[in-house]
Amino acid sequence: MNQAYKYKAVIFDLDGTLLDTLDDLCDSVNHTMDVFSYPRRTREEVRRFVGNGVDRLIELCIPGEANDPNRDEAIAEYRRYYKDHSEIKTKPYDGVVELIGKLISDGVKVAVVSNKIHLSTVELCKKYFPEIENVCGEREAEGIRRKPHPDTVIKSAEDMGLTVGECVYVGDSEVDIETAKNAGMDCISVLWGFRDREYLESMGGTVFACDANELYSAIKAN
């Protein structure tokens, strides 16, 4: 292990942490709302709704939520549309590409765990972070429960040959804080994503980073 670092690996969330995906998410939501003649959702509404996977995102956007008669069709439409429109406005946050490169060059392992559609997670990481090999999106059909269950981060640590105590989880939401807690893993919350500090503190967040430099300092040893 590189003695300059607290952890042997950093496991990142994707949306709101490494990539600013909000505009593409919002556009895909509103395409789906248009298809079913439902009211459109604002960018800020979509910001609040993301974090618990596609099914819950669409449930929160449609009028009948989980009991809406078009629930399943709306989720399927969103998945289809977003698969082909996930890279229109999406971009990495400032400094994260350089940060990942620095970590990997220093021998720190890096992985991505997201509640995003697995294929989209893999394709976006391949485009923007091709050096990251350990990538996991939503895989509940395989029996791997999505966050905040700890399954995905535990599997990611195991795939890297590490214990959860040797890893830190970096995310931007209350879901990420809860996931890390459920896994017995340290968590760093970034403040450039989809939630603000006051809210994250109310949800149990304790370590924060305002930019990539602060995140790098939090990952390194004191």
C-alpha cells in the first residue's frame, strides 16, 4: 500500500460525483413524461429524485408513483430512451479525471458503483474514465441489491481483493452515506453534486469535499 494514502481503494458513485449527468437525466425524464402526456418535471425536481435507481426515479416523476397504471411502461420507455441519450450533455466535474489518474498512478485502486442502469454506467465510464476496470451499475436481476444495500460496494471491494475497511466510498447523496454505513465503510461526501451540505449533514455525513483538491486531501493520509 502507498503509505501516502489512508485507503487502498476509492469506490466512487457516478452521477453527481464523477459525472454531471443531470441535464441528460432531466431530458430523458421529460421525454418519458411527454410520451405518456404527464406533466413535465423541473431540473430541480429531478435533482431531488435521483439516487435510488431508475425505477424509483420514474415512480417519483409520474402522477400515480408506484401505483401508476403506466409505471412499468414508463420505466421501460425511460430506459430505452436514456440508453441512446446518456452522453448528450453529460460531462465530468472539474478535476475528477486528473484525480483518478493521480490515484491510479500512485497505486490506489479505483472502482465505480452506481444505481444507474448497468450498461449506461459501463459505457459512460468507458468513455470518460477508461482506466477504471471495476465498474458496477444496477444489477438487481443478478441478485445484487442496489444501494443503499451494501451488496454492490462489498462486491466491488471483494473484486479488488480488499476488505471494506481498506476502501472509502465517495458519493454525493444520502443514499451514498447510508450505503457506506451499511457496508461498514468510510464515506466522503462531495458538495458539487445533487445534494447540499446542510442536507447531507442532517443525513449523517461527516467528511466533505468542496472540490477535487479537497477530495484528494481527504483520501490521503494525515
